[in-house]
Amino acid sequence: MIEIKNVSKWYGSFQVLTDCTTTIRKGEVVVVCGPSGSGKSTLIKTVNALEPIQQGDIVVDGTSITAPGTDLPKLRSRVGMVFQHFELFPHLSVTENLTIAQVKVLGRSLDDAKARGLKMLERVGLSAHKDKFPGQLSGGQQQRVAIARALSMDPIVMLFDEPTSALDPEMVGEVLDVMVQLANEGMTMMCVTHEMGFARKVSHRVIFMDAGKIVEDCTRDDFFGKPEARSPRAKDFLSKIL
Ligand code: ADP
Ligand code: MG
């Protein structure tokens, strides 16, 4: 579903990604972890071309993001993205947040968009809040609306960038529950997260990044179960967060 091939990226003269290669298959849940500043957010943003790359290529569902003529807005519309900060439109109601991109980007009728959006809102357990504004919801609820909004676009893959790290601790669980449910339903997911409970429970693979490089790319069982086989940086990281 996603092929990241020898990707390197620079911000000016600073190399933020060095020769990153990995493949995410349909239905796979891949957790990306690593220290702050290691390039996790940058890598995930390159997947839907929110950040340009200078070397290598990324192929999403058969479409190269670097090929001339690739319709990037169309490709982005198929890749759901949930960030640390919920980025809902504050001046729009929950229902409007759920429908606007479906109408403007996918060209759906307002009725179809509403039907789809409300179905996704039900899936994240927030149907009762459809007429509220983001400011009237808790952080955890806003993040669940953001997930419902991404799902309303019928994404082929979902990218998460630390979706729970800005939340109060008591709200982390409700967002992770939605992510676990999605994973169990077979959604292809690439998740930057430090929630190792989530990684242990539902991920198929773990990628560990350090200083812009993919240092580990292995099965969940190898990552957590065979620490002796891990790189020193990954071992150190694991010892701090587990
Ligand atoms: P992570 O998500 O793993 O914490 P990031 O991908 O956000 O790491 O950042 C990786 C490195 O790139 C950091 O050193 C960060 O300071 C730098 N960086 C991120 N965004 C920019 C930018 N827009 N311009 C310059 N440097 C950046
Ligand atoms: Mg980050």
C-alpha cells in the first residue's frame, strides 16, 4: 500500500531523513517510534507529500508521489491523516467539520456527505455531539472527531502522528480504543506513537528511527520480545519508556 524507497530529505543544509526504506502492506499496522527530533513526523508527512523529498520515491497504492503529473490533491484525499493537535475548524460544527472536505474535495452531495460523516461519528461514539462546536468538546472527543473526519473520506490508509500526546492522560484511552478498533477492522495504519501498549496490542511491525534513519524495522514480537537483537539506541529507548 505504501512503499518508501531510499527517501532522503533536507531542510536547507540539514539532512532530516537519510535513505529511509520500508513497505507497508494492505491491512498492516505499523508503529513508528524513536526519540524526539529523529524525523518521525517528517517521514509520515512525506507519505502524502505534505513535505517534499529530494531523493528517493514513495508509492502510495501504485501512484508515485514524485512522478510528473501525479494528482497530489487526489492522492492526499485518499490518505487520512490525524495530527497531535486536532486541527478541527473551530468555527464549524462537528457535522460541518465532517462534511466540508467530502463536498469540496470528493464532490459528494451534502446529503451523502452528512450520512457518511454521521456514520463515522457513530463509529467513534460521538453521535450525540454532532451539532456542537469543537470548543465545546474535550480534547479526547475532538481527536475522535478528527479521526471520524478522516474516515469520512474513505481513506485507503490512515496516518497518525502522536494522536494522543497532547491529551490529558484520562483521555488517551478513548482515542486509543478507536485506533485499536480501526486496526482490528483491518485498516492499513502508520502510527507515530509512544504508546507502547498500543504497539504491543495491535501493531504488526515497529519501525524505530534515530537521527533521520530507520534503525529498526521488525515484527512487533521481535521488537518487544528480543531486546538482545536490537540496536543500542533502540534498547536505550525501550528501557526508558517501558
Ligand atoms: P520527530 O517527529 O521525530 O520529533 P521531526 O520530523 O519533527 O522529528 O523533526 C526532525 C528534525 O527536523 C528535527 O531536528 C527538527 O528540528 C527538524 N525540522 C522539522 N521541521 C523542520 C522545518 N520545517 N525546518 C527545519 N528543520 C525542521
Ligand atoms: Mg513529531
